[in-house]
Amino acid sequence: MTPAPNASPDLPAVPDEELLRLDHQVCFSLHAASRAFGGFYRQALKDLGLTYPQYLVMLVLWEEGPRPVKAIGERLRLDSGTLSPLLKRLEAAGLVRRERSREDERSVVIELTGEGARLRESALSVPRGVLAATGLSVEEVLGLQEVLGRLTAALTEAADAR
Amino acid sequence: MTPAPNASPDLPAVPDEELLRLDHQVCFSLHAASRAFGGFYRQALKDLGLTYPQYLVMLVLWEEGPRPVKAIGERLRLDSGTLSPLLKRLEAAGLVRRERSREDERSVVIELTGEGARLRESALSVPRGVLAATGLSVEEVLGLQEVLGRLTAALTEAADAR
DNA sequence: CGCTATTGAGTTGTGCACAACTTAATGATG
DNA sequence: CATCATTAAGTTGTGCACAACTCAATAGCG
């Protein structure tokens, strides 16, 4: 699978020197954007008492209902090393319950508490503020999302193929 | 400054429910892309013995020469809480020197060692591999960079205006 | 000049990301 | 069915991000 036939299909006579400079820019842009996003959410979510990754987990649970840790990890591409302590903190905050599955005792199912479910109402107002703060149009957001999706898929595939 | 005149200029009758779902997608896309990028670089940089943030710092030093911690932080939007330990690790690895400035003894100037400067040669081959792995054209990369730049600027401005 | 505010770097504490590992349960195979 | 491989979750250790803080040096002002 993945023949990876190309050495550099559309990179003509760009010297390494210049690529290093461009790399600087792209790395930096993505890194900075991700952190700016996180920083803005940090403020927006402070009232809810959630961090940004905790918010992502709650979004999954609000949308999809009770899920084993494994499924949440696949959805967010996070492993148990990240999720286990995060979920324990959500449990300590009274937002979720963790229960071993009876069918498969290896699996731990995460489900919302009443408080966790109610928190969704407060969260409904968050995205509009964020979207407004981005200064992007809805079309640009959708376009950005599409490019980022392809980027992630290509990078993880390339990383796995090693 | 920053009149921020608009409540929601181009968000018509989209209900909160749907925005929350869209938010899920966008947050996730950016978060996942950033981590996929970092993951790919982690492998590419393993030979150089650098982490991704360390690579970003080295890029600044390779491009701009000796710089105080403050200047590096402004370039990468990182504060001393992140940079101080990172720079100590680069120093321990023999790649940089940290010297108090004589003109202003509050300032610590970071400069490359011979080994740090030589590492640039090995790093020259990295960006081409990464660019190929993204599966994006050069035009798409430039477009992505432009959107991300505006996104970061808008978000940090909105965050500061609180 | 002397005092106060500001600035640059560093430290501490919390949380996330991830690699490497452990443990327990399940599945597969001879 | 007994053994071995696989799987899910958790643990440990390292490094980054960031808030809140300390400390020393400098700048500004009366």
C-alpha cells in the first residue's frame, strides 16, 4: 500500500536554503495558530471550568453519548496516556462517570453525569463568540477545515509508513 | 483601538446547536493537524536530537543569529516560562551558549555554538521531506499559511481585548 | 539623587502530549 | 483446554504551554 511514488513532484528548483526558511514560516504559522486558538478557548471556557482538551472530550460525549475510552481516543486521536488522567479530572469535577463494561472488562465506559449533560447548555454560547473572534467567514472556516483534514491524513499516513 | 464593531456579520440564522457541531469539527481539525505536524517532525528530527519546539528555536537562531531570550520569545510567541528550561536543555546538549548581556544585565543572549551552527547542515534536508509528506502543493501551503496568519492575529487581538 | 514602576529572566505548579511500560482480560491456536 | 498473542486501560517519565510568582537590573520621575 501507499506506493509513495514521488520524490518531489511539484517542488522544482527551490534550493534547500529557501525551503528551510519557508519551513520556518509554515511550522510557525500552524504552531502559533493552534496555540492562539487554545489561548482564546482557555478564556472562553474558564467560566465552564474546562480546559480546551477537556472541552473536546465533552463535545464528543455530548454528541455521541456514552463511549469507551478507546472510542473517544480514536475520535480525538489521543491515547490512554493522555485520556486517563484527563478523564479522572473530569470525574473529580463531577462531569462524567467511569464504569467498567460488563461485556468486556478491559473496557471502561465514560458517560455524562446530570451535571455534565447540563453543562452543554452553558457551552452552546461559546462557539459563536469564537467564530466571530477568528475574523473568518464561514466559507473560509470550511475551506480551512478541509485543507487541515487532508494535511492531517497525509501526515499520519506518511508517519505510519515508516 | 480595535473598534470590534460586529456582533456576527456573516453568521445568519445558524442555530447554536449546529454551531456547536461545527465548532467540534474546526477545533478538532486544527488541534489534530498541529499534533500530526508535531508527530511527523518528531520522527524527522529524532536524528538531530531535537524536539519540534527546539527546532523552532534553532530556526530562529540559524536565521537571525545571536538573540536575547526576549527576542526569541517574541518571534515564536513563547514566554520565559517555556523558553528558559528549553534553552537550558539546548545548552546542556551543547548547541547554544547563554550569556548575560554586558549592556543590560537583565538580558541573556543566546548564541549558537560551533556544533549548533553545524547542525544546520543536517537540518537542511528536513523541510523537503515534510513538505512532500503534507501532500499539499506549494500554493496550498502558502494559502494555508496566509489564513492561519490572519487567524492567529485576529484571535490574539480578540484575546487581548478582554 | 532617591524612590518607585517596569522589565527580563527564571521558578513553581498544573495540565496536556506522547513514548515506553505494566496489568488484566480477551481471543486465537495447537 | 492450556498457552500465547492481542487488546484496553492505566502508570511513569520527559518535555512543552502557560499562569502566577520571585528577583535583580534598569528606567522614569519627583
